[in-house]
Amino acid sequence: MQHALGRRRRLAALVLSLGLGITLGPVTPSAVADDSGPSAAVSGSTSVAALDVAAARATQDGSNATVRGYVVGQPTSTSTVVTSDFPNDYALALADDPGESDPAAMLYVQVPASFRAQWGLASQPGLLGQQVDVTGALQAYFSAPGLKSPTAFALADGTAPEPEPEPEPEPGPGPGDVPAGYYDGTEGLSGAQLEAALHEIISTDVEVLTYSEVWEALKVTDEDPADSDNVVALYSGFSLPKSDNGGNADQWNREHVWPQSHGDFGTAPGPGTDVHHLRPEDVTVNSARGNLDFDEGGTENSEAPGNFRDGDSWEPRDEVKGDVARMILYMSVRYEGGDGFADLEVNDRVGNGSAPNVGRLSVLLDWHAQDPPDAFEQRRNDLIHSDFQGNRNPFIDHPAWAEAIWG
């Protein structure tokens, strides 16, 4: 018995020295069954008070902590926090004062995918001004003091926010308005035969735009359904003023999803002006993607959370992975080398450089399956067909054709 009691005292001293905040019950003969090992009655651990935002900003050492603060907006860059027209659900800005407007007094909080529907401002704009507790790692986010990889969110009173009601659908063209007979001749085909038939269909009677005309086309095809004065950027998801297009930082420009350098087609009328693969994007995010192929992994982009980059590839955010895949597959079928441009072909590699190829095909097919066409993408396809080029992306209209050709 004395040996067992001695072991309990040493264990208690060890626990206290490690600062675990656990108290052991009183040592009594009934607490020890026999000499086979220590047995203890353990009470609850002590609670740890939440840090305020100022303390969290000053403790950027990677340690885990719970931070309490008011939701004051969504960070979209190191020095920009928006308080309306939230572009996505990826981040929150917290402050000790609900009226705070200076980013230098805020903590930028990453919102992981599993929490976005309930704790992202695009989905839950009513969170603005609410006091919340978030538990995660105290480390930089958007190159500013932050809290990353949170494991818990709660309102400061311990409850969850009330869900926002589903918005009414925006009026406009119905998705998938494929003219009768447009795909005649494809019945029963697969593989190279289906690819050849689709190439003929989407390359016939096509209106070719100039690069200047692309600006105006994108203002129509990529209009923000929630704000007709804005366009939606592809990778970042930002809602950006239509009038703020150009080449300067914080403006938006024309992102070639199939890079110009992969086939050296430039911006002369042809593949370089095909709106089916041109999308609005913030200038610096566009630059970060560069001419990389597509694959999974890398370092998250600080300005466009959810997008990742490594030395030879770019991974777009989950919401547009399928969009990207279908644009690449369209380009591979549309341009076969018969119109003075290179024969563009999708392949299953990265690091394609100036070769007329983009990969990785296997990953793109996975993205195509995981993120099927939504109403925004279908409406875009309809508008390009009806108002600008007169042709369609067949992989939006008939997703199964991707597997039929490359599966």
C-alpha cells in the first residue's frame, strides 16, 4: 500500500509540474485496488479564458487558443476588409470593438470548408457585428496577424447562429437552353469519334471576338447575380466592379484558363479570345496562377484562400474546380490545329511549359465529376452561345461526354 501511495504522490507532482491543470482526488485506501498500478479519481480540468483580439494579435506563435471578438467584416487582402457584398465564406475579421474599421486592429480568421456554410459571411451575413469565440492556431493569415485551422466556432453566449433564409432565385435565362438539334450526329458515339463530332459542331459558324471585345463580353457572362454592377472573379470569388477592369493591382483582368503560352496563341482573335475559357480575375491572383498546369496541393494563396500553388501547378477553390476542368476540356476539343493555331490537347502531366498541352487530365476529370455544372455556369454557356460566339461548351450541356471521350 505504501508503494502505491508513493506512486500517486509522484504522479500528482508530475501532473502539477507539467501544468496540466488536473487535480487528483484525495489519497485513501479505497482509491487503491492493489499494488498492480496507480488508480486515481480525476476531477475536471480547469477552463482557459478566451483571449481578446489584441492579445491574439500579440501572440502569433502558432499555439492553439480560443479568441473572442466581434465579427467586423471579411478580409480580402492584407489591408482590405469588406463589410458587404461578401465574395465567399473563407475568412472573418475579428476586433475587440464592434465598430472597428482599422485592419491593423483586427485578427484575420480562416474558415475551413466544414464550417463555411454556418460561419462564412457570404452564407451568413447576419454574423456581422456578432461576438464569437473561435479556437485555432495563432499564426499569420493574409500575411497579417491571424488564427488558422480553427477547430471550433461559437457565438460568445455558446449558441450557434440562426441560418439565413435561402434567397429567391434571380430571374434570367433558364440554365441549359440547348437549341433543338444542336448536337445532332453525336448519338451512340464515344472516344475519338465523339470528340471529332463535337469539334465539328462547336467550330462551325463561330463568331470570333477581338481581345478588346472580350472585356465587354465578360461583363455580361460573368455578372454577379447579386449585383449587376459587378463581375465574379473565378479563383478568388471576389465581386468586383465591372468598371474596374485593367492591369493595375486590385483591378480585374482577363484570365486565360488555358494559358496563352501553352501553344503560343497570344491574344489574336482565336483561342486567345475565346470567352469559353476567359474569366475575370483579380490582377495579382491572376499573376499568382501564371501559366501553371492544374493539380492538387501546394501553398494556399493568401489573397485568394482556397486556391493552392506549387512549383508546377495551381489548384483552384472547390467551388470552381469543375468549371476549370470543363473549360480545359472544351479548349482541347475546339482547337485541333486546323485554323492556323496549335493543336491543343489535354494530357496527364504538369510542367507542360510552352507545349500546346494542359494537365493533369486525371485530376481534371475528378474535378469535373466532383463539381457538376451549376446555374451560373449554365447561364454563362447560354449567353456565350446566344450573344457572343454562337457555340457552346458540350461538357456543360452533357457532363457524361468527358468520361465517354477520356474515361
